[in-house]
Amino acid sequence: MNGIHDMGGMHGMGPIEYEKDEPVFHHDWEARTYALSLALRLGGQFNLDAARNAIEQLPPADYLRMSYYEKWFIRLMNYAILNGAVTAAEMETGKPAPGSARAIPGLVADMVQGMIAGGASARRNVRIQPAFVAGQHVRARNMNPAGHTRLPRYARGKSGAIIRDHGVFVFPDTRAHFQGDKPQHVYSVRFDARELWGGDRNPRDAVYLDLWEDYLEPA
């Protein structure tokens, strides 16, 4: 979807602040938010693409104001309520509703180490004929989907060349909305900086984007 989260190529956002020896978490609540979000995802309540889509729904002013883990926290609350893990009242009070059934957790402490080590790969081991090959010139589709997409605005309608076929992966645009995996090839595509940003760019500069097959068409 088009939104404030798609900030590639935008100006006026200020410098990137570098923090020397930055800790993994600045506050304890950030670590807890990360752990609970991981528990929901690894426990099967939602997936990575749905998680990204949920953050993209934040109002632009809130998105720009919030810190990284504040966005995660709001997403966690919304998804926990949406999936019936808790009610809005339980979230507000921190206490279980009277008479509520005790749920059997989908993820317990003894499972965490193995699940994190194994990861949650989006790769799929299925045989699908690729539509493009290395060296082929392609164009990113000029599309404006209402739902989630991993095709950045600045690349839409621009031409590049296939550098590498990464293999077959789930399609985020459908998986984010629980409409199936729709597995397809993902390619590394090289775009000249002049193609993306105009003729005054350095001719030696380029951007490499990993793009799903549905985002591309022959140039």
C-alpha cells in the first residue's frame, strides 16, 4: 500500500542519529514487547507479513512520532485482541475477565530455543518455472495496491536487469492478508541510480532490490 512507511527516496526527514554502543533494548518493556510479538508469530497467531501490514495501518502522524518498539507495542495489542488472545477489557485492566477459560499456550518456554534456532523461513521448496533469467531486462510494475506490498514506490515503472534468482518464496502481498502463500521466484534486480533518481546521479551508482515475480514485467 502507499503510506508514510514507504520512505525510500523521501527528503526532509533529518539525519540518521547514530548511537555509539547502542543496546539491543533501551527499556525493559521493549524486550517484553519483542518476546510477546515473537510468541504470537511463532505460535501461529499471525505471520511476518501480516505484522508489517499492521504497522502500515498506523496514522501517518503516529507513525512518524512513535519509536520502533512503540509501533510493535500497538501492533501487539491490536493483534492480541483481534485473534481473541485477550479482550479489550483484559488489555486495559491487566486482569482476566471473570469466567474466562484458561487457554493452553501455543508457545511455551521449552519450545523457544528450538523455534528461534530453526527460524521461520519464507522459502518454499517447490518446483516453479521462473519467468525471468539472469541478465534479462525487466520493468517494475507501476502498481498502487490497497493492501500490503514490498515493491517500493520509487522503483515502480522503472527498468532494471535481473542479476540473480534467489529461488521460491511466499508472496507477501497475499500472505499479509491470509490469502495464501502464492509461492514464486524472487530476483535481485539492479536499477541504475539515473533510472531511479534522474540524469544528475553518479553513473556508477545503482540500487539492488529483491523483487517478487508478480512485481515485474519484461522491459
